[in-house]
Amino acid sequence: MSNQQEPENLAFDNESSLQTLVRTITLSQGEFSLILLRCNYAALRQRMVQRLHQLSPLYIHKITLRVYTSLK
């Protein structure tokens, strides 16, 4: 049995998460709030940021953090 989700379920889950994120951002308006969004893939991150800007009526500042790993 596989733990991988079907693509249509992933799209639904991503959209649901974005809707929750937009509500969180909207409700925190006027207060300091640090909200992090993590995507495993650059292409997915780009689509999610684009969709987030479509859904949110507020200005959202994007900062991309790099993850460094060391192999020992």
C-alpha cells in the first residue's frame, strides 16, 4: 500500500491550505505576524505564491529562504 496521494487530492489539499493561509493573513491584519509557507518544489512554490496573490486582498511580501544541508 502506498502513502502517496492522488494528484487531484493534492490539488484540493493545496487549495484548502491556501484558503486557510489567506484567512490567517486577513485576520492578522494590523498585527505583527510571521507566517511561513514551505514548498518542496520550486515550481509548486511559484504556483502557490501566484495563487496566494490572487486570493488575498492584502499585499504579501515574499522572502525566499534557502535550505543548506551538509553531508558528513
